[in-house]
Amino acid sequence: MTWRQVRVLIQHLPPESSTMTALRNALEPAEYEEQARNGKPEEGRWSMAEQLLAGISDSLQQLEYILILANSSGKGRKPKRPIPMRRPGVSAPREREQLTEQGSEFLFTLINGGAA
């Protein structure tokens, strides 16, 4: 078997195969970022059925979160917002930066027409 035939064989394995899972899990964070910017979900390492199931799972978790918030008295501890299921080619969400005093002053002047 030639190297080209091996490459074609690997490229056409089903997304849920052990080989494709190992390749997906071996990606570095920088490679995930690159795929997230330039990737096409329909050509990803997950099949469309897996992408749809992940979307349904995320939607159900979000609905459960909203239902709990809507039916709680608001006095107790708020539940954490659900984290979307990790998908191939998409990096983990970044933490939001806290607003500094300088940033809040800038926003205040910008909102009140001070930047014009």
C-alpha cells in the first residue's frame, strides 16, 4: 500500500472512528484556534448527526437553566450558566476581562457624549 493510499484511507474514516478521535484529541490549542477561524463545520471531524446532537444537548441545558431561573425566588444561590459541549475545531470560551476603573470612566464619558 502506498503512502497516498494510507492517507486517503485515513481521511475517509468515519468521524467516530478511534483513529479520527485520537487525531482530534491530539490537537493543540493553537490548532483548535486555527480550525475555529478557518474551519467549516460541515467538513469537520464530527458527522452532521453528532453536530445536531451536540446542539440539542446545549439547547436543553440552556432551557433547563432558564426554567430554573424563571421559577426561583431569586433569594437563593443562582445556578451556573451551562457550558456548551466542546466541539472539534472550536476552542474553549475565554473568561471575560473585568472592567477596570479606567475602562468604566471611558465608557461613562463615551455614553454621555464626551468622546464627540
